[in-house]
Amino acid sequence: MKAVASEPALARALHRSYILRVSSDTDSFEFQVSEHLRLSGVYWGACALHLLGELQSLDAAQVVSFVRSCQRGCGGFGGNLGHDAHMLYTLSAVQVLALFGALHTVDAGRVMRYVASLQRPDGSFAGDEWGEVDTRFSYCALCCASLLGKLGDIDVAAAVRYVRACENFDGGYGCEPGGESHAGQVFTCVGALAIGGELGSVRSEELAWWLCERQTPGGGLNGRPQKARPDADVCYSWWVLSAMCLLRRDGWIDGEALRRFILSCQDEEEGGIADKPGDLPDVFHTFFGERGESIHGTDGVPPIDAAHAMPASVMEQLRAEQALEPSRTLRGASPPRPRRGRPSSVPHRRLQRARAAPRRRQSS
Ligand code: 3PZ
Ligand code: ZN
């Protein structure tokens, strides 16, 4: 072993060629198995390239025309050509068009008629005409409406009321009232409340504690309390981090340890980032890994709008065009805030101390 290890860094050039490779090699296994979610794959890949300052590596006209070809008569978008419309792919479509500055190429009112048609009297949203209800779809609806500058086209007050009803005793949120708290669900609910202008109703202290307890001794983050196995995953770094950022508590996790975990999930030869060290990379985790990286502003990853999961620069452009309300970004958008307490009292340090303390033996 070398005595002096070189400082690990984000392998930007390798990730760029990885994304371009998997998006152009249409014969590859990855491309074949992701057929049903192509539109979301385009969003993850294009957004990952944007964060590397490489969006121009894609053929904008070709991407925009592919996205538009996935729009159905109902106004919503399917995951690929000829596939049924779904809320998930409708959001991906709107996000990709926004990335390329091409939102004006679709009829926003028609897209919003589809989104509004999936809202139910209790304020919740179904994912498609078949009616599965989940707070993920509430987020999709609010995010779509916000990106299109058409929040007035849905019942925001009812949507927010439903999300609030999914809050649990631990401060977290589930996919329906009474559903178990999970980091992904916490992100969609807090993101929905942020977009709906109701962040003030979140029990921030309880939730931020629950969120920072997701950090494992290895620096990565898991999705829910699970002591049995090391289950940190790169994509949870984003769910947890962006929720904490919206609550202005992102300093509560150990960002350096998280960065080391994410960098250990990089494929140093072929590029791309995996869910955990040693696994095969994919565009999804490459995107979420880059986003987790932006926490300290290291590695040149630009700020991200935490609520919309879009580059802050794209959101600023949109806001200038549509006079949208500003929302929180991972860094840079708001002035530094005064911290209560000294650095030694931030929760991740307290957790580290608790872990270092001798533990009672447990019978297995
Ligand atoms: C992955 N989806 O249902 S999926 C996703 N997961 O479409 C995309 N961390 O088999 C890729 N696991 C890889 N490229 C995984 C998106 C899932 C999340 C699964 C996963 C992530 C660990 C096992 C759900 C936004 C949208 C969708 C999700 C989350 C957030 C899969 C399994 C599931 C899916 C796709 C591929 C590799 C990529
Ligand atoms: Zn993952």
C-alpha cells in the first residue's frame, strides 16, 4: 500500500463518457432493460451531463423531438414511444424540456389538464388512469405545475392537506396516511410542501433528527432505520440531503464522510457511479451521486434546486420567464444563515460520539 494516497475526486471526464456511452449504445443490456423508463433515463442522463457542464454533448433537437413524440392524446407523457401516459414520465418530460429551454414547444395547458385530471377529492394524486395513489405523484404534480408556471391549474391547498396527512409520529412521511417513513417518501413530501409554500408546517426538528440518523458509520446514508445490515445507497444521499437542505439543516450530516462514500462508489476505469461500492454503475446513481457531491461545492458541481431536482441556473432562467417563487438550492442561493450552537454540537458529531462510546453487548 502506498504511504500517501492521492485525494479522491469526482471523475468528471469518465462520467461524461459513461453517460454518452450508455445513451448511444442502443444494443447494450442497460439500454434494453430501461426501455419502459427511457424518458426518465433521459432526464437522469441529461441532468447529470448538465451538472458536468456538458449538456451540449447531446443533440438537443433530437432529444426534444423524442420527448415530444412520447406525449399522448390526453396531454400526459409515456416512458417511451407508444407507451401509456403516467405522472412519473410526464414530470421527466417537463424536466428534460426545461433543461433544454424547450418548454415553449409543448402546450402547457394541455399537460396541466392531464395532471389536474389525476387529482382526487381528498387532494391526493393518482399515477395514471388506473388510479394507484401515492405521495410520489403529489410531488410529480406540484413539480410539473411549478415548472410550467401553472400551480393555479391544480388544487394546491387540497394537495398540501393530503401530504400533511401522511406525516408520521417520527416527523417523517409515508406514501399514504399511516405509511411507514422512508427517505424517498420524505423527499417527495417535503419537496411537495416546499413547492406548495407550506414548508412551515413540517415538524423540522423531529424530521431533521430522523434524517441525520440515516447516516451510517461508513458515511453513506440509508433509507430508513435498519440496524441489521449496512444498507447505505448513493441515491439516498440525495433524498436525505435535499430534504435536509429544504429544512435548512444540511449541516447536520457529515458532508465529508458522505463525499468519501460517494467517491468510493465511482467506477474508476469505465466511469459512472454505482449504488454502493463494488456494484455496477447506472445513470440513475451517477446523477444522484453528482448531486450528493454538490453539498460542499467541491468538484465543481453547480448548485441544484432541491425542491425541483433541477440545476439552479435552469430554475433562475425559468423564474425570470415566469416569475416563479424562488425555492431553496443546495448551496449558493440564500445568504449564509447563523448557526445555533457550536460546530461540536451538530448532530452528526454527537452521533459519532455515541457510536464511539462502549456499547452493551446484545444477545443474538
Ligand atoms: C433504480 N427506479 O423502478 S425503477 C432506478 N431504482 O425505474 C433506475 N437504488 O433495476 C436505475 N435500487 C437503477 N438506471 C435503479 C429507478 C427505482 C429506483 C432501484 C434502486 C435504486 C437501489 C435497487 C425507483 C425515481 C424514480 C424511480 C425510482 C426512484 C426514484 C432497476 C430497478 C428499479 C428501477 C429501475 C431499474 C436495476 C437506473
Ligand atoms: Zn439507490
